[in-house]
Amino acid sequence: MTTARLRPARTLSPAALVLSAALIGLAPASLAGPPAATATPVAAVGAASAPTRAATTLDDRALKLSKGKKGAKDWAKVKSSKAYAKTLSRGLRKKATATTKVAATNGGTVTFQAGPGRGTAKIVVGGKAVATVKTSNKKTKATTVAFTGAGVVEITVAKARKGVYLDRVDLAGGTTTVPPTTQPTTQGPINTGPLSMVSTSAGGLGSLSNEGISAAAMSPNGLYVAFWARADDLVPGVSDGRFHLYLKTLATGAIRVLDATQAGVLSTDSQPEANRTIAWRPDSSEVLFSSWDPNLTAAPANKIQAPYLYSKSVVDGSIGWLAAGVTSFASWSGTNATQIAFVTSATSTYCSIIPGCTGASGPAAVLITITNGSDSYQGISTTASGSLRPADEIAFSPDGTRVAFSSTATDLVPGDTNAANDVFVKTLGTAQVQRISTDAGGGQANAESSYPEWSPDSTRVAFSSRATNLAPGDINGGEWDVFAKNVASGAVTPVSVDVNGAFQITGGNYSGSLRPKWSPDGTRVAFGSTSYSLIACQCDTNNGSDVYVKNLVTGRLQLVDATAAGQLANSDTSIFHARGQGGAWAPDGHALMFLSQATNLAPAGVDRNAFARDVFVKGGL
């Protein structure tokens, strides 16, 4: 059986990512890609901070030559040792220094490559020498050094013969982090934190295109925002009138296109904005996206059924083909980089390779586990008898054990007689399916529910529902509301309510609250709403949809789509098009990404597309 493989590290394997021989024998496709166009930056909003592993990885494109002979090239990536020594060794001999652009806050490890000549490298943390390491006299060798202390990490060639060079520096471990540039603030009902427009060129100008952004997602480490746009003026040379997937570096403003071949040839996908997947790998090294172009990898053109699911490395530009018939949703496991859940319309094809599958209907949810041996597939939206059923809006739990999804199927669980779209959770280890869009006692909803989103601790699922019987006091006539469900206990918490816990009564242009997004600490939920009376000041006067953040501990509610001066957006704003598990929040919880058609959120002359949708990041949360 032909296999699909992912390297368990942060980049894609040079081997092909293919489906199964059962999918009409697809051949492997090379994933060797060119260097990324821009350096890995310092975050402009909050950055990741983890107790066991940092999310910051730097390579030679993100280093600066702070010392050494003038004329040496600026850490250009060269494949062979000989070529590297020829171009760089003069500048990287004695006293040449590689300085990382992030700092260690509480120790960690630093990994670098040095050689092939014999020499000595000194590791300096916060200006203090912590270790001295000898380099090889025969070949380039990777060395990992553990250290304590805080500060900028430097690797210095203290003694060297000709041919010694530093190739790569990875900073990880401990509580390595990039200090956030925005801090939480105590504010009134309208948040007046800093606001920046993201969907701009490297020069800081928005597009003139009136198409708007179709989907966007912030990377888990807070360094990037990926978004789909049909724009001919964001990146030089990209002017074909098609939708492309752009990657914006928040710290530097650099922007590049991701939906391209490993040689840099742009996608020829000419489909409209519908069904645009974006999902980040948890370590922020790769992006899942869907495209109708079958030629982004070297695999044969008989790829079954469009759109196709690809994975693109933002580190080295490598790209791999993953699956066929993938619609608008895909989700990466939070703990296992070899597991990806997706919704596919090629249900019959996948049913033929899923053990125990007895039938298929509608776009269904499927899990692929990619190994170096043979891939395995598991149905997610399956009945007890093994039949694949329609599904949408899937979300992997952060702990990697369960997948939430919505479905119109009535035979996934016993007693489903409400003839409405419901939210379900599949436990991968037991194959158990649980309906969670129910009241605290398990009673089924009297209307549709959708848009599941896991809490960071994997204990609760937030979702939107038009049901009026999930919690007491829901008297708004069946409009959309946001709820949080404790999966174990069944407890239901209304989210899109005012500070007193009151649901909003239908009136004016109120049509509901949608698309919840949990904050990284699990205490707050962001959502979009057309309510004009959620905040106590009664100052939501723009008669459009807005983005709110609800504190589930204090009950406090803030409207966030406003300028630093408190001016409300003059057109609709939402996080409806923010894709992926947690794809709207910065990892420190102090900034939130949203999409808006407003023309008054950016400085004069920046937003140039007359009420088309753009991407913004709001700080001070």
C-alpha cells in the first residue's frame, strides 16, 4: 500500500504525502521545497509560552551576523557544506556571532550546527558565557546545549580553522517566549486597545480589490496570520485575479503567498471564495489549506476529486498533498502531528478503505493517521453500524482524544428525533459518539446547533444554537445564541448574554450570536453578534454585527471592534471567517483577530477597498 508520511518534527518529510493505493494508486510527490521568502519574526502580538516546549524555532534566515568580516553574505541558506564554506567561512571564522532574535526567560536548550573544520563555539545567554563546545574536524555536527538563565542567546565561534560555520540555531525548552507587546487593560464596555490592519502589503497598504478576505487564521504562536484573498496588489508578481493564500508576518509586515508549488509556481485555482480551508499545525510550522489545483505537488493529476487538501511548511516552503474532496474544514490533532481530521465529499472512496465502513452519504468527517508504514483511516461521523454520515465544522480537541463536529444525521445516537443539525463529539479511542447540543439533563435541542469549538483544556465545547430550551430564560424567539457545554457533566452555560445573564430579545436587526472562540486560558469566549444591547452602556449604535468577548468568570462583556479612540466599526465585523481551533486569539490572550467590512478601523489611506472584508488584530484584551 502506498503511504502518506509526515515527519514528526516541525517540517514536512522529503518523502511524498499521498493517500492510499486504494485511492486509484496515487504516486509519491516530492516535498523538497525552497527556502521561505521571509525570516521567522518576533511576534507583534502575544507569543507562545509553554511549560515544557517553546513554540519558537529559528533557522539561519532569522539570525543576524553581528560580528565577523565584512562582505560575508547574510546567513544565506546553502545546501552543501562546500558551498556554504566557500561563501560564508571567511565571515564566520573567529569571533563571528549568531544572535537569536528571541530571549530565553527561564532556561532551555539551544541547538546549532557547526563544522566541518575544527573549532570552538561559545554559548552566551544574557551576556554570560554558559558553555563552550568543540566543533568537529570532519563533518557538520548538530550540538544541543542545555542552559539556565535568561536573556538573548548567542553562539560565538571563539576559535576556528577555515571552513567552520554556524548553520542553524534552534531555541526551545523551558519557558522560552517572546514578550508580548500589548498588555491586558482594565477598560469599559468598549475596548480601546491598539488596533492594526493585517491584510496589507509589505508597505502597509490594503488592497484595492473589492472581493474581501474569505477566511483567516492566526498561527498558534502568534507570529503569523494566514488568509485567503483575491488581490492583485498585496505581493509583487501576484496579479492573476485569483484567490491565493497569503501569509502575513505580524512583526515585520512581510507578506508572501503559500498556495504555490515547491518551485514557487502560483496555484491556478480559479474557484470563488467558498470552501477555503485554513488550519494550523499546533507548532505553527505548517498550514493546511484546500485548493482545486491538482498540480501543486508532483503527484499525478488523477487525484480523485477536488478540492484537495495540502500542507505547506512556512519554514522551508515544502508542500504535500494529503486528501481529496476536502471541503471547508480540516483540523490537526493537538498532540499527534500525524493525525488530521477533515470533511470530504469523496465519501464512497474513503469508505472503501475505512475498516468496517458499511456505507456513506454526504460530505463526511474522516481521520487520517499518517505513518512511515501504512496509513490508517477512521470514520468520525459514523453510526454504530459503521456507516459514514454527513458532517461539517469539525474541531480536534486540544488533547487529541476527541473530535467535535456538526451533523444533520439522525442515526448517530439513539433518540435523535429533532430533525435538526446537532453538535456531536467522537471519542477516537472508543469510537463512541455523543450528542452535546442538549440541555443539562440530556434533552435534545428544539432547533439547529452548529460551530463547535473546544476549550483549551478539552473539557468544554462552545457552540451556537437556535434552540430555546438549552438553558432557562432563552426568550429571543429562536435566534442564534452561544452556549458552552461541559462534555462530562452536561452543564450548559449561556455565553452570549449580558452581564446579568439575560438573553437578548429579538428586535431591530438582531439575528443572533455566532462562531465562538475560546481564549487561551479558557476564561473568555469571543463571538460575533448583531445584538445592540449586550453591553450595559447601550452605546452599540452602529446597527451592524460586532465582535464581543465574554468573561465566563466575572460575567464582564466587551465590544472589541473599535479603534483605540473608541470609535465603533462603521460596518459589519465578525469572527465567522476565522478558521481553525483557536484561530483568532494570540497565545497570550491579549490580542484577538477578526474580520471587518468597516472602513474606519485603519488609518486614512490604508483601507482602500470600500467596505470589503479585511483582517484586523485588536490588542489590550
